[in-house]
Amino acid sequence: MSGPALDPTSTPPGQAAEGALRPATLAVTAGRPAHDADQPLNVPVTLTSTYVAGGDLEYGRYGNPTWTAFEDALGALEGGRALAFASGMAAVTTLLDLVGNGAGVVAPRHSYSGTIAALADFEARGRLHATLVDVTDTAAVVKAMQDDEDCALLWLESPTNPALEIADLAALCQAAHGLGIRVVVDNTFATPLRQRPLELGADIVVHSATKFIAGHSDVLMGALVVGDDEVHSALKSRRDLAGAVPGPFEAWLALRGLRTLHVRLDRAEENAAELARRLATHAEVAEVRYPGFGAIVSAVLAGGADAGDFLVRATSLWVHATSLGGVESTFERRRRWKLEAPSIPEGLVRLSVGIEDVEDLWADLVQALDRISS
Ligand SMILES: *Cc1c(COP(=O)(O)O)cnc(C)c1O
């Protein structure tokens, strides 16, 4: 018999032979300490600001073994090399910082509102210019890149937050590369278990690890994942300078969350698909958006903003809160945020479906929906 686990001389998964392992196995095993006597099974939280000189780490802003374990695990799942950041937005802005002065960025008009705000902020300071596009219209996205001779970056998010639009990643990556344009994909909603953008041609993957990866609504963290060593070292240098680094405890929590990502996501997705089906049959729901995978469902209420504001206050299990991707079900009316795009319907409620029993989730939702018009 053979196989990595049965070979006494093998290194642990995450350090070798990862290509042969499936995502659920990588989630559990990648980034573990070596299988040597008295090694801890889990990587410890390394609380230190500095290191004894002469090695690779030197100082706490440049590296930390707990980050490295998280980065190895996420990198294994995405098929690239990961860098941990203090938040998703720390990853987003570190990346935008690398766009050359005066360059163009093409991005979905329904990108995460923080990303849109960051692009607007960079643009207002004359650093770059952004062209916002309908990411479902592949030809329009390609034309926007062709029309801007200074375009250096195609920013993609798929599914988008909260419109849940899907982009044709493979076609857009190919078109962008033909024009010498780099491609970034925010993979927060799909997670590497449902979509691996580097395999579809993307250069860089962005994550808000705050969401599904950490998965328990108890930590903020972000990450970038790249295939190319030069891009990795440029981003690492930028992270060193900007200092947008996570604490070791945050990295440990995110890694602990990542270990169960596949189990949580399977269950949350099953719940989400069922709730999407049932919501579509309710008279108060004008439209249900569910891309067929993942745990986010957007429901557009026939009664608009008032109906949405009523719904989010009329439940007992569902928590009215922003953010998403935790084990508990939360929801919010997205247009309550000034930053949200005006093209998002007023009555759109974004549901982040958790891992509770679906019957309890539905009963709580339907009693609230039934009371909207009364
Ligand atoms: C939340 C989110 C971000 C920002 O991440 P933070 O961890 O909140 O900084 C970026 N992109 C998407 C798609 C998100 O949902």
C-alpha cells in the first residue's frame, strides 16, 4: 500500500504532494507542523514582535509562523501562494497601491461597496481612473478594456456582492491577457471550494477571510493569492511597507475556521438552495437571486424598502447584521448603506445563510414575510 499518509518518510500534506489531494483533505491538513515526535498537531499562536537575528523573518511585520500556516492552507486550496492581511480591505487597497500612477482599472459596477469606495478614493486623488462595467456582459467588459489604452488591471468579483451576478472568468482573463492587462478576482463569495480563479487564468485572488474562510463572525482578516513569484514578492514588499498585517491570534482563528470550510459550506449551501426555492414562491418576494452555489441569497421584496426594513426586524433567529459567511444566519437590506450602488433595488435583502436547521430558518422567515402586508 502506498500514499502519503502511509509512507513513514513522507512530509505532511501542505508541504508536498498537495496536487494529489482533494480540497476537503487540504482544508484539514495543509499548513500543519511536520509529523515529527513532539511537534504540536496545530501550529501555535506565535506572539512575538521580533526574532533572533540571522534568519528569514527578522521582524514581526515581515512574517509570523502563524500567518505562514494560514497562508499555506489557503494557498493550497486556491492553487497559489497566499499572503495574509489585516482585513479584506487591507488586501484590496494594498493591491490598488501597486497600480501605476494614471493607469486604468476596469471593475464591476456592483463590486463590494468598499472596493468601489476605494477605487473612487484613488481616483479622486488622481492616482488612477476606474471604469465600472456590467460584469455579466463579457463583450462590454472587453470593450471597456480596449477603449482605455492605459488600462492595467481588470478587477473582477463573481458572484458580485450583493447582486450575485456571474462573470465569465475564463473568457475575461483570456481577453485581458491579450491586451496585456492583469486580472484580479475577489473570490470571497465562492471560496476556493466553489471556484479557483488562478486555474481559470486570473493573476491574483482577493479574499475577505472575515467571511466564509474564518466563518464564525469573530475575526477580520484578508488575503491575496497569486501564482507568480514576482507578483508575490511585489505584494509582500508592499505589505511590509504598508504594515497592513494581521495579528497572530487572528491568523490562528482564521486557520481554525478554514479547517471546517468544506463542511460548513456544504451545509450552508444546502440550506441556501432550499430557502431560495421557497422564497421564490412567496407573494411578498418579487425576485430571488441565487447563483446555484454558495450560501448567499438575495431576495428583492415587492414592498421595497419598507418591506425590507420590516422583515429584518421581525425575525428571532435571523440576525439583522451586516457581513456574511458565518455559521449563523444573518441578513440586511443593503440599500440602508449610503455606499451601496443606486442600481441595487431598495427592497433587496441579502441573506447570509448559516448552518442551522433549514426548517427553523424557514419558519422564522415565513412568519415575518407573512406579516409584511398586514
Ligand atoms: C467583506 C468583503 C470585502 C472586505 O473585507 P473586510 O474583511 O470586511 O475588510 C471585500 N470583498 C467582498 C466581496 C466582501 O464581501
